[in-house]
Amino acid sequence: MMPDTNPKGKRKIVSAKRNKGGEIIGFQLEDHGFMDYQGALSEAKAGKLAGINLYPSFVKDVISQGKQNGLLKRLRNLLFGSK
């Protein structure tokens, strides 16, 4: 869950855009802008997105193995178990 406030002027994601397969391809921002998946990952790594925390080993694994597709499913499974 994302915080209600936007600390230090960071950009805030308000929704995700999915492809027909259900995988996230981009994000709608609070300021009505849009950011593609790779752009959001770069911004998150730089600490420019509010309410987003990345774990370095998880990000390294995702990038090095080319597993960007289905990232949300993997993260949800890690946090809440498989469904």
C-alpha cells in the first residue's frame, strides 16, 4: 500500500497498465503522466518514486535473467504466497 503523502516531491504511481496477457507494461502517475515499465524501474532504483522500495538482490535477479515480464505476479507471490 502506498502512502497518502508524496514525500520530497517524488512522483507517485496511481495505477498500472497491462497488456492482453495481464502483464504490467507501464504506470499511470498522479500527475496524469505515463511511465513505461523500464522507465519506472529506473526511476524506482534512483529513489524518485513515492512508496516504492526495491530490494537490490531481487532487482538484480530480475534484470540479469530478463524476467521483467510477470514481475508483479512474482512480487505478489513472494509477499503473499502462490495462488
